[in-house]
Amino acid sequence: MPDSTAVTWALGRLRPYRRAILFSVLGLLITASTTLSIGQGLRLLIDQGIATASTAQLRHYVMLFGLLVLVLAAGTYLRHYWVSWLGERVVADIRRQVFDHLLHLHPGFFEQNRALEIQSRLTTDTTVIQAVVGSSVSIALRNLVMFVGGLIWLFITNTKLTLIVVVAVPLVVSPILLFGRRVRGLSRDSQDRVAEVGAYVGEILGNIKTVQAYHHEANDRNAFKAHVENAFQVAVRRNVQRGLLITSVILLVLGAVALMLWVGGRDVIQGRISGGELAAFVFYSVIVGSAVASISEVIGELQRAAGATQRIYELLRCEPDIQEPAVPAPLPQPLRGQIDLREVTFCYASRPDNPALEALTLRVRAGETLALVGPSGAGKSTLFDLLLRFYDCQSGRIAVDGIDIRTLALRDLRACFAIVTQAPVLFYGSILDNIRYGRPDASRQAVEEAAKAAHAHDFIQTLPRQYDTPVGDAGSGLSGGQKQRIAIARALLVDAPILLLDEATSALDAHSEQLVQQALERLMQGRTTLVIAHRLATVKNADRIAVLNQGRLEAIGTHEELEQSSPLYQRLHTLQFKTGFDVQASGGIP
């Protein structure tokens, strides 16, 4: 059962748009009352126009009928415009609110929830709400007015024939309720199957190189065929039930109309009612029957929208684990960049009994370059995540220039860092947009200077549109080294006092690596730098090296000191740094 709080929240989104609601209701009343008036216009047209054989009278009532049609058309436009506007506006507000909220949730939330599921809530579920707010509710209210008004006119026109309608309405509603429930269930199932098709397509096309490299095309064709056929079978079952629904409603409605025509026709022949009254009665009976059918259909849509609203509201109720202080502490200016970790212990939610970092105490001096080395799972990347407060440690303290990072505003804290990862992240857009991602207001000249320092300018100049060249999804169309240099240029442009580098030169060829390493060395001067190191050059250039193992600090010192004092570092040096063997890929030290 959908939470009433979620429905109340959704209705609250309508509150700022009272004018649109007023115009929508006005259009609704105009169309409903005009439609009901057409029945009387039809009666007058037959009885006072056609039956009297008067051309003047016929012309008069045809013009009256035409006027009603014009009013109905104008009212329909008014209702349709404002109701559609209201639906689109409310859904746009909901999407913005949900997206803004998602941006502030901690990364752990997205590790525990599927991105495609969240995307579905933000797109598909909001579309359901838009359809209800922008159409279904209006249709339901209009048909409710039509049902009440039509029923009143039926009793005014002919009580005996009205009793036939009263008996026929439940007969018409019964198949709607019976088959409608099945159709709605199969519709939801069909949407799920279609969503599976979309998810599978996205997964395969997003990893097309891996698919083709492993000659997996035939398997994927068969798997996709199964998904499509499954969706097709569900759609066939849905259409069968929908066909039975439509057929039964047509038989019952037209059967009731035929019965009314028989009874009413005899009354016309015997002079008890006029032909115009019979025509008006049939008109109102169809109005009442259609209104009942439409309301029954809309009830299903409202239930579906309530479920969609609940799913969206669940996202908004998710609170970020990372809470900002009510009164953030100020950062000293200028920031020196000293980092202190004291007895830091952290466990991921999925592994509460296996600490990623355990009682880690480490000081990174201001302006120092510290290399982090260790086998896979040692906690190197976790340390970066904690510094940026993507997670909070369960115990211990992390400070920047002596200030606990939990007392800082997240914006101020993260402005202290520039980060370049081993797998660079580029966003859809131009190269210019990607380089100034951390400084959107940076001038083009500043962007070009950063690109030159990262040795990216030369290859950018060879591209068709140079800095305005679109990079495609995830930087498609660029080599790994080119993407890495753009990411380094982005970090250079930010000019933050602390650098976090996950072996930023790992994707470059030997020549490019040498050039970029020189640029990084200039950038590191006067800045605090933490480097997750996989290469000997990076290790030897560091002021100190911290050796991590299973979340603990095993040793710290210079390259020469650790070669003499740390057996683990000696093995790392032999396996990884000297031979180029990536210990992380092997899963640890043998």
C-alpha cells in the first residue's frame, strides 16, 4: 500500500501553481457542461428543427449546435493546455528535486543501489506521474462531472429508461474491473520486460570492445533474442486481455443501447416521448457509460502513479551518511596542506568485520610528496576516499592543517584537493568543458596553459575542432594517454594545495610519461602530494614512501631506507617496480 505521506508530498508539488489549477478547473467545467448541453441541443435540433420541417428553425438550432461545439473546442484547448503544462511543470520540479538530492548522497549509497534502478525512478516513474497529473486526474474529474450531470439529465428525460441504464452500468463496470486488473498487471510486467531489454542493450553496447574481443556476439544475440521474445509474450498476453476487455465493453454497452432504443422507440411510436428526447437520452446514457469506464481506467492509473510516487519519495527520504556541520569551521588562509591521520579505522558497510584501514596513524607534512605502496586491498584508494569525505571513519581523526575534516563544509574541504585517477573520467561534452570541469569560470587562455603544462595542447590542436571537439561518452574516441593528459590538465587548472594522484602517468607511453612527469614535478613544488604508486620512477621521486598492508601502516621512509628495513617493500620492489609486474592485478604478494 503506497505511503500516504508520499502522496501528500506529491500533491504538495501542485501548491505553487494555483493559477494553472484554476484555469484547468475552469476549462474542465466548461467542457463538461458544454458536452452535457449538446444533448439538449440535439433534442431541440430534432424536435424543433427536423420534426417541424421548418428550414428557419433547423438553421437556428444547427447554429446553436455549432456554437456549443465552438465553446467545447475552446474549453478543451484551455483545459488541455493548462493541465499538460501543470503535469510537465510538476514533473520537472520533482526531477530537479530528486537529482539535487542524489548529488548530495554519499558514494556508498550508489554502491548499494543499482544506477539503472535509480535512473528508472528519475525518468520512467516521473513520466507516470506526469501522465496522471497532466491527463488522468483531469479526465477523472471531468468524467465524474459528466457522470453526475448525465445521470441527472437521464432522470429528467425519462425515469423508466434510466432504470435500464442503472442496471447496465454495473454490467459494463464488471468486465472493466475484471480484465482491467489483469491488463494493469500485465502492463507492469511488460514494462519490466522492456526495461530488461533496455538494460541489456546498454550493458552490451557500453562494453562492445569486450564483447567483440571475446567473440561473444552469438551468445549475446541469443540472450537478447530471449529478452525480446519474453517481452513479446508478455505483450501478447496483455493485448489478449485488453482485447477481451474492449470486446466485452462494446457488447454490453451497445447491447444496453439497443435495449434502450427498443424500449424508447416503442415509446416514440406510441407518442409517450419525442424522437429528440430519445436521441438525447441515448446521448446521455453513452456519456454516463463512458464516464464510468474512464473513471475505472483512471483508478488503475492513479494506483500506478501512487506506486511510482512512493518509489521516488523513497529516494528523497534517503539521508546522506556524510553530514555537514551546522556551523562549519573556517580553513586557515593560505592553506599549508598538512594532513594528519590518528588511529583511523574504517570498514565498508558490505564488509563490517574486515577493516579496510585499521588504527592507521600517518602524518603528511606540508609540501611533501608521499608515495603510497602496497598490495591490492592495502587501503590506498580507501585513504583517498576518506580524505575527500566520501566516507567517514568509524573511529579516529583526520585533520587538514590541524582542523578535523568533519568540522569543515564539504565544499571547502574538497576545494583543498585536486585528483587524477588511474582510469580518468571524462564527461560528455567538449575537451574545453572537461578541462575546466573543476573551474567552470576559467578563461580559455588558462585552459590552454594547463593543457600545455600537461602536454595535451599539441594533440588537441590536431583535432578537427581543437578545444571544442566533443569527446563522446566517457571520452570515447580518445586514447588512454590522451584522456589521462586531459585529466591532468583539469587538475592543473584547479590549482589546489593538495594533490591526490593515483599513478597519473600510468596510461602514457614512455615519451609522454617523461613530459607529464616533468609537468607534475613542477606542479608538486610547494604542494602536498599523495601518490598511489605502481612504478619505480614515482617511488624514487617521492620524499617518503608509506608501505600499507591490510589497512595498516607497515613501514615509512625513503626508498633507500625501506630497501634496508622493510621485507614487504623489498618484495614489492622486486615484483612490481623492477619487473613492472602489477601486484594489484595479482591480488597481493605471494
